[in-house]
Amino acid sequence: MTQDPNKRLALKLLAVTIVMFGFGYALVPMYDVFCEAVGLNGRTGRIAEADVSGEADLDRTITVTFDSNVNPSLPWKFAPAQRSMKVHPGRLMEAVYYAENTADRPVVGRAVPSVAPAKAAAYFNKTECFCFTEQVLAAGERREMPVRFIVDPDIPAGVTTLTLSYTFFEAPGNHDAATAAAEPEGKDRRS
């Protein structure tokens, strides 16, 4: 008994669609593992604040510039409080970004950080950062988002400027997560 050629083609196309969806779903975690393994994409490190030695190299100053980007699908405004700062390697520093939800509903965002030049990313370590968790902002909410960091004193001598950049994206499954995390009605979360 031979199957209808159209039915076989439809089953093959369905199988290809399922495989493509699975590959697309697995691509982000695979990319993260690959970048971490080979040190690509300017990924920064994370250390505990207790591991900071506190010995700063006062003979050296590095300019850290701050960049902010928002994916067009995310209805947020996002910007650093200051565009740059001078730091001594080894000294714990803090910078502040501000995010504002311009939508009329709660929205969940996720920040992806990077550091340029890429060869300096391994020497830029964060002790506290908003990029490690999904951020839920209520409709119209504005929030201060601090990042605490330290530039490793072993950073190559030729590096005099670093750029810390964040891009915010709408988190997958955003609508359900934002609805679940929203405060009860009547409570104003605006700041």
C-alpha cells in the first residue's frame, strides 16, 4: 500500500519544522557555553565582593564608558546615569543605569552585557549586576539599576579605555511572567 505523496511531504515538512524549532530553542544556551569556553563576545566575569582584595593600582587610570541599548520589541527606556568614569584597577566601583517601562502593562526584560575591547573582558568583573536576573517593571515604573564592578589590576598595559554595554531584550514568556509578578491592584510601584 503506497502512501499519498502529499501526505509524505507534509510529514517530512512537519519533522523539519520540529527539528528547526528545537535547534532554535537550544541555540542560546549552546552559544553561551561556547562563548564562555572560548572567551568570545566580551563576556564579563562575576566575583563575590568578599573576593575583592581592595588593593588598587593608583599609578594607573582606566576610563570606563557606559553604553545602553534596547531591542525595539521592548517598550523601555534605558540609559546610564553617567557616560564614563575614571577608575583605578583593583578598586571596587559602582555605576548606575535607569530603566523605565513605557508600556501600559508589566514587562519583563533581560539584559545582555558585553565589554569592549574583547581582550579586556576577562579583566572586568562584576560583584553585583541587574543582568543576572529577569527584571519586571510595572506599567510606567522607573527603576535605578546599579552595577558594582572591579577592573583587575592585571589588565594589559595597552588597555586605557573599556566600554561596558548592556542591551535589554524582552524576556521569553514575558506576558505570563509579568502578569504573575505584578503587584496587586491599588499599589503604586512608580518611583
